[in-house]
Amino acid sequence: MLEGVNVALGVSGSIAAVTVVELAHELRRQGASVRGVMTDSARGIIHPWAVEFATETDVVTEITGRVEHVELCGREGWADVLLVAPATANTVGKIASAVDDTPVTTCATTALGAGVPVVVVPAMHEPMYDHPGVLDAIDRVESWGVEFVDPRIEEGKAKIAGEAAIVTAVARATTEHTLAGTHVVVTAGATAEAIDPVRVLTNRASGKTGRAVARACHVRGADVTLIHDGGDVHYADAVSVESAAEMRDAVLAAVGGGDDANGADALVSAAAISDYTVEAAPGKLRSGEPRRLDLEPTPKLLDGVREENPELPIVGFKTETSGDDDAMIDAARGLRDRVDCAFVVANDASVMGDDDTRTLFVDRDDVVAFSGSKTALGSEAAARLAAELD
């Protein structure tokens, strides 16, 4: 997600500085190069050698005649983004007031003047985070285009955000916003049909691909609604559903209809939606005896969306178990032609639940094979969608 991105990592004196070693490792795992910058207070919490170990580069602990702030964050500097993580109340206030009396705040002043993207990750006690002056400082700095990553409010503390949220914010700050101004609805994961209050019929879909697409659309500047089978996410407005009927209702509501000004600009349907449902028993079915379930087909989601939204760009996903490319292409073309999809991603079912995948992009003109991580697949799908909406 951060291939080729140069990150200047500013560390200030929050106790959350102890997480910086793993954060630096994660940034590098995602493809970034990282160079550390530390305040004196941060050095009292974590030794610069630890940051040097994590980044494999020298750490800036003072500004010398080398003018390290310009070398890193000037107009011709090394960094593509300045990430201040963690950022204390003191550091946020100084950035807002252009006070540059630490290596980190000096880099921030330089970056903001040079037009280098800045991402700030606050971490402090909750009363400090709620201080009117701190909130005013955050608002002011955000108005300059700085991206803040919201902390996790737990145990009376505004704790540093998780690594995934920080990586996403850095990616969003350094990626061209080719989907800016668009609302993209994405479905992900499996649906489940209740047999009784305890048991369900479902499938093996993990939702990794759909959530990767949603994250990649967010990184490219889109407002994303993710309709899926599990909980909140940091990169989208999330709607949790269980059954195919709930998925259909949620998608139709999010997409809107016809000329709905609040509707979606595109739908990416990556969820594995149940093809059959059953009439659920009111009580738990007793075990130990044969059962017969009468399966009823569920309405096709994309057909319903297309009926209400004749012009909506739709990206479909089609899963096949044969492993044969020709069969996958034929199935994808059938879906493409029936629903008038912008393109269809044909999946090999054998990779369900894995981190890597093998797919075929089938559009109106050609077929393109893809192999790699589901994160990379999400990026490719978002890029193709952006080209479709351009």
C-alpha cells in the first residue's frame, strides 16, 4: 500500500512512543522507507537506537548545520509525508502556532510551508484531548489540510490509533485522489440465512477482498459506505448485515435510486450473497434425526439495483470453483452482460480466506489476469473504477 513512499516519522513525548518500533516496521512492511525524528521528551521514553533499529537509518534528534528539517521536509526534501505519531497536546499546539523548538515541530513547520503532506496521530490523556485549546489547535491545523487520525478513547485516555488506521491515513495523504468527490458503496463478506435461532446457512467468504476494495477507494479520496458482515472499520461508514435480505435492503438504501442526489456514484459488489434462504424455525431444531430443508432462491441483488438505477456504474464479482480460466471468463461475461457491469472480477474459489488471490478482470473489451495480495487487488479494482468514472 505504501510502495516507494518516503515517511519522515516524528516521535513526540507521549508514552505511546513505545509503539513506534512496531509502527515503523509496519510502514516498512507496507513498502515505505522510514526515517525517524525525535523530540527530547520522546528520547526519555524510547531510546533513539530503538528507532534506528526499526528504520535502519540514523535518527534526527537535533537540528544541526545540516539543516535536517529542510533535508527531510523541504520543497526538495526526502520525505513524501511527515507522520507525527504519537503527537502530544504540546506538539499539536506548537504546530498550530508555528512554534518550531523541537526537531519534530521544526519539521512540521517546514513541511507545511513546503506543501509536504502531514499526518498527525494524537495520543494523550482524555482530559487533555478535550481541552478547548487543543481542540481549537486540531481544527486550525486540519483547516490547513493536515490529516488527523482519531485516537481510541479508552480508560480515560485518548490512545494512539491502530497501525492499520495510521497506514491508511499515510496512504491517503500520498495517493492521488482520483475518486475525490465520489460516493462508492462496497459490499463484502458472507451473508447467512437462519435455519433456527442457533444455526445458519452460509459460505466460506472472508470479506478480505471487499474490505480491501473499500479501503483502496477511501485512500483515493472517495466517501465509502461498506456493507458487510462484521463491525466497524476506520476507512468507511460501515453497515453490518447478516442475511441476503438485509444486504439487499442496505445496498438499495445506500445506493439510492435514479436521480437521488444523495445516492452513490458506483457500487462494487464483492460480497458472497446467499443464493438460497429457508424459512427459519421459531425454536432450536433438535439434533439426532434427519432434516429436510426447503431452499428458496433469494432475489439477485444486482438485478434489483440495476432496475432502480439504470445508469449506475456497477463492478461485479463472480466466483467459480473449476479453476479453469475459460469457465471463469464465461461466467463473468454472463454477469457483465446481464447486469451491464462496468467490469467483473472473476475469482478462483480456492483462494477464499487467503491473503493472496488470483483473479481475472473482465470488462467490455478484454480480459486481464491478476495475481497478488488482496490488498493489491483492492488497489487495482479502485484504480479501474476511477478510470471508469473519469
